[in-house]
Amino acid sequence: DQQVKQNSPSLSVQEGRISILNCDYTNSMFDYFLWYKKYPAEGPTFLISISSIKDKNEDGRFTVFLNKSAKHLSLHIVPSQPGDSAVYFCAATLANAGGTSYGKLTFGQGTILTVHP
Amino acid sequence: NAGVTQTPKFQVLKTGQSMTLQCAQDMNHEYMSWYRQDPGMGLRLIHYSVGAGITDQGEVPNGYNVSRSTTEDFPLRLLSAAPSQTSVYFCASSSTQISNEKLFFGSGTQLSVL
């Protein structure tokens, strides 16, 4: 049972436009959400995160929105650039009673973003 | 800074062979973990460690062993390789000093089991 789902395997966007990547989750106990970016032949790299107590977090061109009632989060990239072309993974964590997740993440399947010049 | 280093980058095994995937980090992170990436499945946690001498199972631990004798190293052992273990393997580390959810990943090991 996939607890974190990215239902769009791929997304194609024109340079300068907005890219919106979506992610749904089923476990309402998740308390922290992250987006990772992965280029071919490299490991994933952290992009942006959001705590479950917030509904928006912004970092430059990247904004993550969290809708807890819908169990949905999205990543907005504005404006999109060709260098943003990569696989984007949504991930979630569940802290234990001590408040730590030990770095244990549950990942979605990933969405391939292609930004055309 | 090297960060998280994985070796080898590529490996081909025959069914039944054993091997060890190496992982080392030089950031003094407490937490280390192994994930495998398969098409349509995202990354799945195999084993993780919260410190030297302490390991635990993740989502897909069967067929893999780990140990952590030092803070820096976290090798993953395949005892008897099976075609189902064909995958890309990523080692990661994190620290509560930064945020234990922000994982630093190695560049991966692409493993094929024939």
C-alpha cells in the first residue's frame, strides 16, 4: 500500500511558465513533508520542506503548499527553467514519541519534469 | 567535502552470489540509511541506523544485512543475490543538528542480478 502517491509520471512545461507537481498521501499522522530533486546518475538532493502545522513554505522560485484536509501537497516552480528538468520525489516522515523520524522517509513514485526552452 | 560516498557505481552479479555495497559519510551524521529505487515504486527504505552499533529494518529488508561499526560507514550486504534485487541503491545520511529529515544521498549503485 503506497502511502505517498505521485499520480503524474511526467510533466512537460515551457520555460518561464509555472510547473505544478502534485502529491497525495494517506497517512494523516505524517508530520513533515519534503521534495527531492534527482538528476540522472546522481542521488536525490533536498529541495524544500514543510511542517504539517503550516500550509505554505516558499524558497525562491519554489513554493510548497500543504492541504491537510485533502491530504495533498504540491510544489510550484515559478518561473520554470530548463535546468529544473529532473525527477521530483515527494516524501513524508512520521516522528516517534521523541520527536524524531531517524531520517526514515516514505517516498512517492516520482514525477519526471521536462522544461522546454 | 566528499559527503556520502558509495562504491561501486555499477555491479553485475549472478544469482546466488554475495556482495557488499559500501557507503561512507564524512559529515559525522548520526543517522544513515539504505534505499532502493525501482521504476514506478519510488525509493523504499531497506535498513537504517541511528548510530554506531544500532540498526533496524525498513520497509523492504529481506535479503539484506547491515552493520554499523563506526559513525562513518554503513555497508549493505546481499547474502545470496536474486534477480528481484536488481535495482539502484542509494545510501543516505542525516543529522539532528540540521534536520533528521533532510537526507544527504550518495550517487547510487546500479546493481544487476542475472
